[in-house]
Amino acid sequence: MTTVDVKGTTLGIESFGDDDAPLVLLAGGTTMLSWPDALCERLAAGGRRVVRYDLRDSGESATADPQAPAYTLRDLAADAADLAEALGGRPAHLAGIGVGGMVAQVAVLDRPGAFSALTLVNTRAVAPGPPDDDLPDHDRATMGRLFTRPGPDWADREAVAEFAAAGAAILGDDPVAARAIAARVWDRTPGTAPPVRMANHLGTVFARLDCTPRWRERLPGIGVPTLVVHGRRNRFFPVGNGEALAREIPGARLLVLEEAATALPGAAAGEVAEAMLTLG
């Protein structure tokens, strides 16, 4: 892992594969560890240079005040385009997961020349907050269980890992994998302030981010090959959100992972990597 300065913003990155191979850029949601190691390794074995990175206010990327971000969703989208150009100098395959998928959609719409393909995983076409009437919202019962729990002591690594594992179980994800990833995220979190640790683990900065104007109506203008991957059991962004993306982006392919929920399981790495590699 290292950092790259992109137009004055420091972004934490990790690379897999040959530096001269076509670039696949993975936008974290919010940290790069949202992307399984196994998927990165499969893509690299398929002849790609894979770079996963932390969004601002997470991991090794620039961290200021996640409670009052001085940037917008479009700034995060510009980061993706600028990073792709800095790393490869030619169009990259951009992938985003969760809120990183929102970043990826806007990046391809705003800077289409920077990208050759798009993969969207477990995301939706509207910003955080109430969805459009035709899109399924978060499962209320699940959200009630998830967000009424007392928070952990963010200075206690084991408590944070256990909190993540319990949350994964509520969402239908693998609690063992979630515990291990949370420990790795904790180890990479800059500073000890609770808001910074929460932003790294929960992506809380997105609740305060300016995500206007809307971009859903622009989706038919995406002109690169697109893959939409969604977990059938996703209770946070139910699968109807992925289905809508696949309908509205011309020629998009929808890959539904029948046993997956919110996280991208390592067991699906081969299937997802194969589908991504077919895009270029």
C-alpha cells in the first residue's frame, strides 16, 4: 500500500498485477478493503493492473473532518478520474461498490474519456437518503436492528471488530469475514478520534456529503460497457436498485449473486472477476 498525490489530494492505494497491464480502478466504499483480496488477485491473474483505493476521510487517503466534509460527491468522482489518468494515462475500467458505486456512476458521466468500462456493485442510482418512489428502500426491520445498537468503544479494536461482526450478521453477511476486515480497517485508520473511526467503518461522511444535482436521469448517456452486480439478499440496497441500474444504462449486464447480501463475498470472486474481465 502507498499514497498518490492527485491534484493536491492524497489518496491511499494498493496495486496488484503488472504496472503495464490495462488498469482496473476499484473505488472503495469507503475504504479499499470493501473489495475482497481474492477478487483483486483474480483480476490481476487475468492480465489486469488492479488498483483499489480509499475515498477521502478513510484509510490512507486525506482525512480532515468527516463530520463536515469540505468536498462533494462530484469531487470524489473527479478523484477517480484524476487517479485513473495519473496511474495509467489511458482509459481505465472503473468499479465502485456501495457508496463507491455512486462515485463511479458520476465519474463516468462527468469524465467519460477517463474510463473504458464500468462495474457497479451493490449500489443505486440516487444519493444517500430517501430513494425515488420506484426504487426499493432499505429493509425497515433490518435497519431498525442495525441502527438501534449501542456503538462500540471506537478505541477498542476487538470491540469494533465484534460490532462489525454483529452488524454483518444482521445484514446477512459473513460475520467472520466482517470481523477480520474491521480489524484491518481499524489498523489503517488515521488517528483515534471517534468520528474518524466511525467514518472508516460506517461511511458516515456520506450522510453529510453534498450529492446534488441528481444523476439518475443521465444514466442513458453512459456509453461504456457496464456490469451491474447485486446480492439477491441485500437488505440495505435491495436488488431492485441493481435491476434499475441495469435497465437504465444502455447494454448493461446484470449479474445477481443469489447467496450474497451487502458485502461482496470472497467466494464470488471468480464469478465476478470473470464477468469484469469480459468488459475489458
